[in-house]
Amino acid sequence: MITYELMVLLRIMPKPETKQVLRRIADQIFEKGGFIRKLENLGTQEMPYKAKAHDAIHKQASYFLYEFHAPPSSIFPLLDEYIRDVDIVRRRIFKKNEEASFECTLSQELLPPPYRKEVQELITEARKKDKPKFQYNSGLDYYPFQK
Amino acid sequence: MFQLIKSFSALKLSSNTIAKYCTYNLSYNPALLPVKKTHRKPRWVPVAKSKVFRIPKKPKLPEDEANEIRRLFNNYKNNVRSIRKYLYKKHCTIFEISSDPQEILKEFKEDLVKCHEINDKWNAEVKINREARLQKELDEELVLAEKKIEEQMLREEEMYAFTEELVRKQKEASISFITPENIDAIIDKALAEETDYNFAIYPNGEKIIGKKTRPTQETEKVVGAQ
């Protein structure tokens, strides 16, 4: 079952009206036989650039995120519905990717370069390509004669 | 130059001789030149334009002379052919074998029996090898098939476990699914609470959550940082 993410940017409205719009958006999903997993309010923010929608220019928008399940065939109709809603400035539907598990290696990354494991490996790899140096096999760590 | 003349004069040479050896313009001496060879046109040089349409005249021998040459050649040809045939017959081994059909048949039969013996021996050897090989191949195939079946079973089990896990997770999550019944409450909650995924990290691992949050003393530390 695919989880979709719907990101909607609503025009600036009073709270009751915003609530109505959110309800309308949700009802569309329910009508198509879907159900919602999560609804998040990402706040009212400045948009990265001014956007034109329904003959009005918007510089700010209210950002909302829906996570929902719906039949894949209903995604295009949903987008079609939302673009005709005058209160919606922008909308996009994405497939939700599962979060990849990872280990926090920040403490290692913040170390000075010679202490990092990756850098040490690189140095050992580079040392392999050095030209062979002549060994005197004298048992001394210096050259006893004048060079 | 003066030094050179001085050294020559020590050898008691005449001034004429010195002059001869000290100048580069030696007088012409055919003995010093390389032997002249006959000139031939190189192979890659084409026929001269003036000679392109020249048809060389065919040499024509007088009739009696031509007849004489032909006669001599025929004579030579016949002699050589007869010698060759003679030597061939003399040294050919084919004609040494008897031409008695009974004897030939007998030899042929003996040879056939020998051939059959060798062939049967070979067949027996090959049969043993073949049976061993086929048995080995069969065993290997059986082992492979068993292994494949095991792998398939394992894969199916894994797949079953994976789907079971998936269904279990979805069932667990389905408790918190939002339906038309509770959507209003959820919307109210969302409008009341803002979510902010932005955060900043200090070099010492301090994490400050929120886009416009100012740093305070009570900041949480990233797990695993220094």
C-alpha cells in the first residue's frame, strides 16, 4: 500500500476559513476511498518566490502536509480537484519514502582530518602507490657513511 | 692554415702537393668516382606517354627453323615422358601385391576382425566412462535440485514473514488513522500546533530545533556527539 504525501499551500485566511479548506481537502481524499494518516501544520511562511494562483499574487502561504493512502488511480483526479480550489495556491503529491536507518557519526566527522577513519584509509591507499625505497639492511635507522 | 702548411713542409712536400690537399675543389679524377651502373626505370614508373600506344613487333621465325625447333621439342618431350613412366613402373609398390581376389578377400577379412576387436575394446572403455559420468551428473543434479528446493522454501518463509510484519505494522498504525469522524478534531489540533522540522547544530553537538528559535541554555544534545 503506497503512502502519499500531499503538500498544500493555502492563501492567508482567518482560522475558521482555513479549517473549512482543510476539511474540504480531506473530504476529497475520503471520497476517493482513501484515508489520512497524518496532518501537519508547518506554519505560515514567506514563499521562496511570489506565486500567482487564481488571478492573485501570493508572497506568503500557509503550509500544510497530509499523509494519506488512496488508490493510485485517484491521484490525478485529486490534483485536478485541488488546482480548481481557489483557496489553494500550490499543491503537490509525492510518494512517501521509508526513512533509511542511519547511525549518527557527527562526533567522528567533527574530528581533525588526520584522526578521521576515512582520511586514514585514503592515506594508506595512497602510500601503496609510493615508489619502493632501497633498504640497506644494516640494522641501523640512519646511513652510517657520508652521502 | 699556416700551421698546416708548416706541418706539411716538415714532410718535405712540394708546394703544389700541399695546395692540392688543402683545397676542397679537387680536380676531376674518374678513378675516384663510383662505378656507373646501367640505368633501369623503377617498377613504379609508368609507361612513357610517347610509348603508350606502341605495339611491339612480334618476332617471326623462318618456317623451316620453327619446324626444326618443334621437332626437337617433341622429341625431348617424348623421351622424358617415357623415362618417367619407366621409373614409375619400376619403383611403384602397388603392383607388387598379388592380384588374386581370394587372397585379397582373406586379408580384408582378417583386417576387419582386427578392427572389430579394437573397436569393441574402445567401446567397452567408453561405456564404463560414460556410465560413471552420467551417474555423477545425475547425482550433482539431484543435489542441486534439493538445494534449490530448500532455497525456495527459505525464500517463501522470508517472504511470508515480511508480509506478516508489514500487515502487523499497518494494523498497528490503522488505530491512529484519520477518518471522517475524527477529522475535525485533528484539524483543530493541527491549527493549534505548528510543526517545525528545521534545526541547527553547534560544533559541540548542541541541537537547536526550529527555524526562528534563539539559542537558550536548555538545548538538547545530539546522541553520540562529543
